[in-house]
Amino acid sequence: MLHIVLYHPEIPPNTGNIARLCAGTGTRLHLIEPLGFSIDDRHLRRAGLDYWPYVDVKTWPSLEAYLDADGAGRRLVSTSARHGEAVQNFAFSPEDSLLFGPESCGLPQNVQDMAAAHVRIPIRDCIRSLNLSTSAGIVLYMALARIGGLGDW
């Protein structure tokens, strides 16, 4: 099963949208503290609508805590707007943890260095990056397609 890991997410509606994505695909969601909002934030809940009972979500005090526990043995795949292998060419594994950074600055270099692999979504140079929830959807569905994980739900 694929996992989405949000490192220091800052914007509640993005996290809510990603939670909804996870509910719809059966993907586990991991939130790495500190969070830029309360887990009970009304914007977070509203973006996830009534799908929260279907989201397998866990909050971790650090990325290391996640990697030592639930992430042990999983390949950590970082995402970036500008470096890494193009997502459409990457060989995903069913046990990958897909790591996304905070909206304002992306993943710091020391966190990127912890990842075993790096992917990027090809975009034109006229924009800096894509929205976090959009990026998570693109990467997750590309990974699911590559591993044969898209069913006829």
C-alpha cells in the first residue's frame, strides 16, 4: 500500500483535499509535525468534507519517528518541482512513501537527502510550482497506475 507523507504542511485546505484523495484511493496519510494548523481546523475538516472517517491518518512528531515506525522498510520518495526523475518515467513500488514538503518552501535539503529516490512533475518554467494537493494527486495516481493499483472501485 502506498503512503503519502506531508512534511510540515501549512495550509489546511490542501491537507483536507489530500485527505479526501487518500480516502478515495485507500492510501494512508501521514502528517509530520509541526503542522501549520490544528488537526481540528474547520478549513481542514471542510476540505475533507464528510470523508474523514475513511481516511487512515496518523500524525508524527518528526520524519525520523515515522521512518523508525510505520515507514521502516519503505522507500522514501521525495517530490520536487525542479529535480528528480520525471514522474511518468519513475518505477514506483507498492510500498513507497511519497513525501511532499511545505507549501511555502518545499522540502529542505537535509530532508531530501533522507529520501532514496526523487521525482518531479514536469512543468513549464513560467510557474514556480503546482499546488500541493494537485501535485499529490498527480504523483499518487501516476504511482497507482504504474503499480497496477487502479481498480474499478
